[in-house]
Amino acid sequence: MTSVGGTEMVDWKLAVATATRLVRPGPEVGRDEARAVVAELRTHARASEEHVRAFTGMTPGEGTADTPILVVDRPGWIRANVAGFRTVLGPLLDKMQGRRSGVPGGAVLGAVGGKVTGVELGMLLSFLASRVLGQYETFAPVTRELPGSANGGGRLLLVAPNIVHVERELDVAPHDFRLWVCLHEETHRTQFTAVPWLRDHLESEVRAFLAETEVDPATLLERLREAVQSWAGGRTGEQQGEGEGRSLVELVQTPAQREILARLTAVMSLLEGHADYVMDGVGPQVVPTVAEIREKFQKRRASGAGRLDVALRKLLGLDAKLRQYRDGERFVRAVVDEVGMDGFNRVWTSPNTLPTKAEIAKPAEWVARVHGKPGA
């Protein structure tokens, strides 16, 4: 990414350093136990491939079957996601960098601002790094430290300390829980490796969203100020209007961004709901205690780890993630019940067959549009 005056809009190294310094230590695990956990996660991830493909009928395309499985710690997850952010945010930051270069003292402001932003990003990642169990990371470029598939990207990350922490917290069978998590994450890997256009589609939507971002600092500050007032209850009921109940992330968006976000929300609901559906569909065959795990995990999802956790989820818009799991799983289940798994798989034909946000809530409308017949 280009920079002006030797500075970047985000100090990425500082972001990594801040996040790794602030992230909470993982559970106490001896060296032998740690090695056993890593080995078991890799075994479960490989076993999950066949389970997921047999259940879904989805097959990876050419050049994607070698997508690596990386068992990482919390700092490893942080480094991978910073690399992904840097790639996705590059065009927007270049635009903002160019705008700043024409301002007197812009280079100095850039150096200071880049460090401030790096610290802020690091703080956010330190919060998330102790909560993510796994992730299919698709945007970061391939490097020696972060390998990807032969076609240029994608790797499955399993965050071992977090998986161990949650299985202990829920007091569930470790073997079953680790396989259950791998089934969910392997479904995401299958989605991207079996649907060759999906990555590019998501990236184009994200870039379109970022392209609509206001680059004028005064405008951004004003929108943020209004968002804070609304979220904190600083407006009267009449003034709050449609902003009531939204996160800060949603409130600082432009109308065009809200349209793009609606499409992205629908896609993410589909991907997360599909993973949950597959995980529960395969689970009873290979995970003996799946019912206990699902019940305990759902309660944990809904309640959060405490008041601070709930407040941060609301502030950052992470509550939407919980709705995506629930709404998406209902959509997938309803469509499969109506037209079968092969009929559902028509969702992967092209971007035009993806469900809209309205169709996620009303699966019969998707069935009618794509299959040309009334849904249930």
C-alpha cells in the first residue's frame, strides 16, 4: 500500500503489537496437552471434510482442495486478521491518504493518526482474539507465515486456546466439542472452495461499501457525534427515529452503505446459518453429546461473558452476528425442508441466486423466485 511522507493511515505493526500485548492469556495448558490439542484439531478438521461434503453435496473446485488448516494461538489469529484488514482496506486508506497529502502538515498528522489508529485497531483485535473459535480467512495474501491454497488465498484458522477455554467453561466432552467446532468451520471452508465466485463477490461488496465512506474528517466526526448521542440516549424519542437500537457502526453509515450492508448481511446470514445447519445435521452421527453441547453453547452465545462483553457487542454491532446464526439457520432449514438439499444448493449458482435480506426472513419468497413455485 502506498504512503505519503513515509507514513501510512494505519500503523499496522503497532496494531499487531498492541493487540498481542493486550490480549488476555489463554487457559493454562501443559506442553504435552497443547500438542495433543493441536493434533486432535487437525485430525478432526480433516475428518470433517468428508462429513460436510457428504451431507451438503458440495465439492471443492480445482486448485482449492489444498486449502491449509492452521491451528493458531491468539497472536497468530491477530496477525492473520491484520494482514486481511490491510488488504481489504488498502484502496480506502490510499484515498484518504491522498486527501490528507494536500493538507498543510498532512505528513505529521498522518504519522500521529496512523499510530492512534493502530492502537485503536489493536485494542479491538485484542477483544475479539479471545472469543473467536475458528475462521475461514480468505483475504490476506499468501506468505510463508500465512500459507494459502494454490489459487492464491484462503486458509482455515482454528484458535486452539479459545476452543479449550470454551470447552472447559461449558464443561463438555473435549473430543466432541472440538469435532463439533471443526464441523462448523469446515463448512465455511467448503462454501468458499466449492463456490469459486463467492470470495470475489464478497470482496467486491466490501470494497463498494468502503468506497462510499466519507473521507472528509469533519463529516465523519459530525456523523460519529450524532451516532454517539443517539446510541447513548442523548436524543428525544422523536429524534431517535430509525436510529434507535442500532450500533455505532450502523449509525455512521451513508444510505448507499446501508443498501450494501443489507446484501452483505443476507450473505453472512446464509453462510453462518448454513454452517450451523450442517453442524447440527452431521453432529448426531459423529458427536454423541451434540445436544448437550448445542444447548450450553446457545446459552453462552445469547448471554455473553458479562456486562462489559454485552455492552461491547452492542457498541460494535456484534449482536448482529448472533442474529445471523439464528435467522440464517431458519432460512436454510425451511428451504431444505421444501426443496431438498439439491434444491437448496441452487443458492450457490451465482450472486443472483443468493437470498436477499427480506428472503432470509421469508424463505418461501426465495423458493418462489429461484424455483418458480410457491414455497411452504
